[in-house]
Amino acid sequence: MGSLAITNNAPQIRRVLIYTLILNSAVAIAKVIYGHIINSIAMTSDGFHSLFDGVSNILGLIGLWIASHPPDEKHPYGHKKYETLFTIIIAVMIFAACFQILKQVYYSVVEYQQTEVTTASFAVMIITMAVNIFVTIYERRKGLELKSEFLVADSMHTKSDILASGAVIASLIITKSGYSFADTVVGAVIAILIARIGYEILKKASDVLVDTICIDTAAIESVINRVEGVKGCHDIRTRGTEHSTNLDVHILVDPKMSTEKAHEIADAVEEKIKDSFPAVTDIVVHIEPEGNDCNGGVCKK
């Protein structure tokens, strides 16, 4: 996901996320309700899968909202980790839903349950799939237009729901032919897909909590070393999220340089980094004279 920091495009991005959230929610509700009506584990599971497509929209909205709250006296580093907290809660909810689906799969194996395949069930799946295709195309187009990597990535995520819906339609056809096991098998597969979504969300949240590197260090070195007056750099550290990254670095300058000039170079480094990596919201540049002993890996021009 790309930068969700407050930009001129933030209101438009927020509107796109709200629209897609509404459509994803409508699709999910239709599948879950009708899945229960016809006793189809596959359709019900796909409904939950669609519901968690909306999770991405919710995370995006949370990211935009939190980004609008500047640091204050009690939160000098901002409020970004509230987003991580919400992310973990959502991941737990996803695993809980996955567990319920797997329970349904188990009971369908132990206690035979007849799935009632009707014309309406095919209509629900085809219509909801058409909505998902529209969401994918619309979100990608808007993402490119608004230069939002998040929207583009989220549109790719929605594609997985289209594939899952295709699998459900296939299972309905096979079940209609007399092979009732198809519904159970597809339900189990979709439950695994949902668990994977939960795992990916939880992993990203844990990466934030343990301050995992956010940007390739070599790429940052390359940018810094192109700034005039910089003799080298070391101890580059990044932490935060993909759309709100904190960075600190030590740069080497001519030891005979005046303090004023050294600070001008530090300002130039900050500007260059922010231009090259828009996700960086906070930078600390430490100035050191060239030739000074340092423990980090020094990268010189």
C-alpha cells in the first residue's frame, strides 16, 4: 500500500474507499443471507470473503483519518499506532469468522446437509461477481488517476473475490449435478483464503510493532549520496507503516564546513528523501564530520 498521508487527493481517495466499502458490504450481505437460505457453505464463506474485502477499505479510511491528527503534547510521535491496534482487532475478527466457517464445514461432513441449488442462487452469484468486476475496474482507474498506490493494490485484492465467486458458481453447478461434496470442499478452500487474509493483516501489524524496516536501505543511500556536499552516510533506520514512515540517518560532511552550511545540506537531504519517498513523514538527520569513527556501515561516494 502506498502513502495515505494527508494530500490534496485525500478527500477523493476517501470517497472512493467509501463507495467501494458500500458495494463490498452489499455483495457480502447478499451472499451470506442467501447462502444461509439455501444451506450453502461455499456461498456463505464467499460472503465472508467479500466482507473482508471491505476490511481493506476500512483500514484505508482509518489511515486517512489518523493521518489528519497531528502530534500533540501527549503523543509527540503522532497517533499512527492506533491504526495498528485497529488492524489487530480486525485480524482477530477474521480468524473468528474463519473458525465459524470451518465448524460449518465439519458439521456438513459429520451430519449430511442438503444444499438447495436454485436459479436464484446462480443469479445472486453472477450479479455479485459483476459488482466485484466493476469495483476492481473502478478502484484501479481511480487509483491511477489519483496516484494512490493503496487504491491500485486494493483493486488487485478484490480480484481474489472474483476468483472465489467463480469457484462458488462451479460448486453450485457440480452440486446441482448430484455431487454435494463440492459445496463443502469449496467452503473449506475459501475459509483458507480468509485465514490467509487474516495472517497477512496480522503480519503487517506485527511488523509495525517490532519496527521492521519499511524502505530498502540501499535505495535511501543512493538518494542521499546524490545530494551535493554529502560525503557518505550510515546508520539508516526506518520504522512505521508503508504509508507513514519515520526515518533517521547519519550523514558525513566536510569537517571544515561551517555549522550553517552543514545544516543546509541536512535540509537538502530531508527534501530529497521526501521527494523520493512520499511515505516518509518524519526525518531526523544527524550530521558528522567525515573521518569520524562510527559503528554503522558507512556508504561513501
